[in-house]
Amino acid sequence: MECAEVSLRTILHQIKAPWSWTSSAERYYFCDDPGCDVAYFGSDNSTISRSRLRRRSEDDGGDLICYCFGVSKSDFAREPQSRDFVIAQTRDGQCSCETSNPSGRCCLKDFPKAP
């Protein structure tokens, strides 16, 4: 499994009570395996568990694909134009993936491919 590096900014916006957490690693990574209890881990082997996150994907039925605008897989299945909305908002600089998405990455890649 490949884990992506995330910014400190992403972590600070995702964890509950960020004022009570102290960064100890030089680099942090996001684990996107929903079966793993660790959400982030540091280059110093420190970890942040999913239970410390403000909002977990499991809270949204496990199917949230756009954290910026709250689009779920089921929303997209009912209303495929939701992807076009997200694309337009992203182009206009209205997304906040770095702080809204726990992975810190753009949500557009998480949309299912068009049939």
C-alpha cells in the first residue's frame, strides 16, 4: 500500500483539539485504508488514530467522495452532474481539499469514472 504525504496544515484541520497535539515528525503520511485505525503516521513512527479525527468517512456511510462540497457516492449515482459542479468550483478556486479532505489531496480523482 502506498501512503501519500500530507501537510501539517491538513492534519491540524482534521484532528479534534489540535491545540492538544504536538507535531513531532518532520513528515507525515495519510493511510487511506479504511480498515486501519491509523489515519496519519509520522516519519518518527508517531501515529494519529482515526478516532482523533473530527469527521471520519465512516460517519458519512463510508462513501463521501468530495469533502469540500459533501458529495457522496450515492449523491453522484443519483446526480452525476455533481462532478461537473465540483470541477467548476475547483477551477474557480473554491475547493478546500488541503484542509477538508483527510488525505489533503484533490477530491476529483475519487469520483467514479464515467461509464
